[in-house]
Amino acid sequence: MHGQPLLAEGFSQFAYVDPNAPRGGVVNLGILGSFDSLNPFIIKGVAAAGLRDFLFESLLTRGLDEPFTLYGHIAETIIVPDDRSAITFNINPKAKFSDGKPITADDILFSWKTLRDHGRPNHRAYYKKVTKATRASDLSVRFELEPGDRELPLILGLMPVIPSHVLTEETFQLTTLAPPIGSGPYVISTVDAGRGLVYKRNPDWWANDLPTSRGRFNFDEIRYDYFRDDAAMLESFKSGKIDLRIEEDPSRWAGGYGEHDRNSRKLVRREFELGLPAGMNAMAFNTRRSAFADPKVREAIIKLFDFEWINKNLYHGLYQRTQSYFERSVLSSVGNPADDREKALLSPFPDAVLADAMAGTYRMPVSDGSGRNRANWRAALDLFGEAGYDLTDRKLINRKTGQQLAFELLAGTTINERLFLSFARDLAKLGIAARVRVVDSAQYQQRIKSYDYDMIQTRWPSSLSPGNEQIFRWSSSMADRDGTFNFAGVKNPAADAMIEAMLAARQQAEFVSAVRALDRVLLSGHYVLPLFHLPKQWVGSWTNLRQPEKTSLFGYQLDTWWAASSEPEKKPNP
């Protein structure tokens, strides 16, 4: 996105793979929830796991040890002018779908038009910024682009390619459990609706020998089993039926795995350093609801979250408090006073940023960890008073309506329940009626797509090159459109302007300033209650799996691992 690629033309493989990794074997994975579709490109239905990773490919492939650099894959070469007003993709003549049909310019144009008109909201918004699409030849497509978005050529490079000889615009819009045709390294061999599916490596995959593929996609089969309950999935993992599990619960990491040995395999815990921002793990206020329309109410509720007590008593003290939307990176505003570029960007919005956020001194409230969060309770009561609430007979009552402040904490898994119940007890001490409700995965997905909730726990992952995805998280244009990631319903002209500045930045320094300014605006708006993050990435796995020596900025990557059973047998010493 900015600067020069890490890898020169003619590179042999990514640095975080083992080019000599053997191929073969099976990996068994568990996933929480259910699925009713094999179409990941529409908001209707719940798509199965792995489709975008293993079955569908993009024109370009991301290098995971750089902030945002793409390398040729389906597109063998590209042409981009300095102003990024257009991009031409020249398709690799070897590229083909799993049914043997070649990938042509017609497939690229069909993918673009269909995703633009009928795809998920993010695809629709991205691809409508193309002002003209031209079929230059059977293997070449040129897109002309709206000005002001320097990330857009890269976004088009990540566009999934779907087969025009299989789908129509009408059939694309349907949920289906029929295995789709893609161009990726795997095909679907088995589907058990809602319960599991199996990906089988395609031995005729056209990209086997590309530098972007070397050392990757090593398992012959990837099996997903779905679980309705996380406890059941954990037990299946500990019994050896699941080979690998990403763990995010400190209590389980600290003592829930134990010592296990199955068929000469051992369960091991692996920790990986991450080079990415921590992301924002938070409870999102649905500001579309009247209870959370006033930012003073949201700020007061944030003060009632006793992180120090919760971390010590529920999570073995292993979490770190999240202070920024771009925590653990140069993009965070925390600890960094606004520079002149930021001040200029924010000058049209004098009330959008708090003074301490502008100074870089804004921090989440801190308690003494005793469970008696009195100083923060008093500060919260003052804010509630300014927002029109009084504590009467142990109930926080709105002066105008006479109603108690009440809302629902919605969860789609019991994983969140313990945290929600603890928080609800603290809220009750100040007269707030917070109800905790856990629904099944399918109902939860439908409710968040239509913003039918008061408050949820969610996570927005982050990278060192945030871009167009920020529109779908924080833009006013997405607040009332179903199926986006603007879970909080943010409608803030200052946030919109900072996103525009971020996308238009030509130099890294301009980019950093725009992202930090966005961070300050979002923190000042109190749209979410920032929670916590792990110091490292935790992965539990059995010793039948092997991994490369080097890990990417993104941490563990399944597509770079391999099965020990596929390694050649070592000959005994004579």
C-alpha cells in the first residue's frame, strides 16, 4: 500500500513457509455454531467455514509478513499508474477452475459485476467505485476507478473470482449446499448440513508450483466439525478428535488443557508473537437504541466496567486492557499527542475529540481491583445525572420518562455469559437492569445482521494497513444498512472525514496521522466499551501437526502447517 514490496520479482516463496513441507495427511478442526449455505458472498444464510480460504481465490495474494502488499496469483502481472486511477489485470494463462475450465476476462468481469450488484455490502460499496470496466483481451481486464481511494486497486486485487460458466446473477443470490466450483487448492468432498464438511486437496490445482503457493496447502484433507457448545468442542479437542484449537480464554489456557497423550501424540500449547495491532475486542453499544443515544450514558457505563477485578478473578490476570482501536501499534493515538496534520484534519470538527484524546492521554478507567469500584461509580453517577437520570430507590430512573435504565446483553455462545453476568451485577449496584440473554448461533447471526440487540460483545480485527474495511465499521453510510460491521451504529461526520483522509493518503506519515485522528474520534464518541486482548496468540495442538520455523505478522496460519504422518520416515542409524 505504501513503500516498496519486501519481495523482489522472481521470489521463490514467502519467508514464513517451509518450501520443503511434505503434502499429505488430514487435519481435523472444530468450529462453534452451524451453517446452512456454501455461498459466502451474500448475507443470506450462514456460510460454512473455509470457503474463502480453500476454495475461492483472488487475482492477487497477500504477503503476510508485510502491512499490505499483494503479489500476482490468478493475475500474472498488473499495470497501475502512479495516481492509481486504474488497474489492469493480466491473467495467468494456466489459471483454471476445479472443473478444468480456464479463467478468462469474462469470469473477472462477471465476478466484479455480480458482487457489485448482489454481493455483501462491503463488496457492493467497493466495486461500485469502478467507473469503467473493459475487456482488453481474453486474458486481460482494465478497471478505471473513482479518485480519492488509493487502496482501491489493492481491494480489486483481492476480489474473489467466481465462474461465469456455472453461475448466473440469479443463482448467485441463492443459498445452496451444493459444492461450488472454485479455483482454489481444495474441493469439497463431503457436506453434512449444519454439522460438518470436508475439503479435499485438488491434485490438479493449477497454482501448485507458483511462488505464492509453495509450502502452503499441505494437508490432503481438512475436516470441519461443528459444535453447538464450546465446552463440548474443548472436550473433543482434549480427546484427540480435533487436532488444533485457537484459545482465547485465559482460564482454559492456564489450567483447562492438562496433560493428554493419545496414540503416541501429545497435546502441546504453542504461543505465537503477533506483529499486528491487537484489534478492538469490545462490548458495542447499539446507539440506534434510545437507551444508548446519549454519549454521557455510554461513557458512564464504560466507567462501571471493573477490568482489574474481572481480569484477576475470571481470567488469571492474563489479559491486557485495550485502550485504542489500533492498540499495540504505531497507529494508536494513545501516548501520542495529535500532530499538526491531525489538527488540520480535525479542525472542521472542533467538538469531535476530547481534550485528553487530543493530547494522547486518554485512558480507560482504572480500579483498585477490590470489587468496590467506588471512585468510578461516583464519576458514573455524575455523568448519569448530566444525562437526565437519578438514582431513586436503588433504580436509575430517567427524569423525563420515569423509566429505569434497562437493556439486554446478547450473546451467541456461553463463552460470553460469565463476563456478562459479572458486568450485569456491577450495573445493578447503580440501579441499572441489565439482562443477559444467550441465543443459539443461527438466531444470533440473524439478529446482529439486522442490529436487533442492545449490546453485544464483538471484535474488530486490525492490521497495519487499515483501509476500506473501516467504512463498514464506522461510516455513517453503513449505520442503517443490514449486514455491515457498524454494530454500534456510528454516524459521525468526523469519523467519515478521517476515513476519507486515510484512503487518500499518499505518504506513510499522512496515513498514520489520519488513522490516529480516526482513533481519537472513535474513542471520544464512546461507541464501544473496550475490553481486553491477549499478549500473544495461543494455539493448542497435537504433536501430529508440524509448523514452519518462522511465523508471519498474522501469527499462526493453518495453510503453512503439515501432517507429521506425511514426513518421510527417518532411517535408523546403522
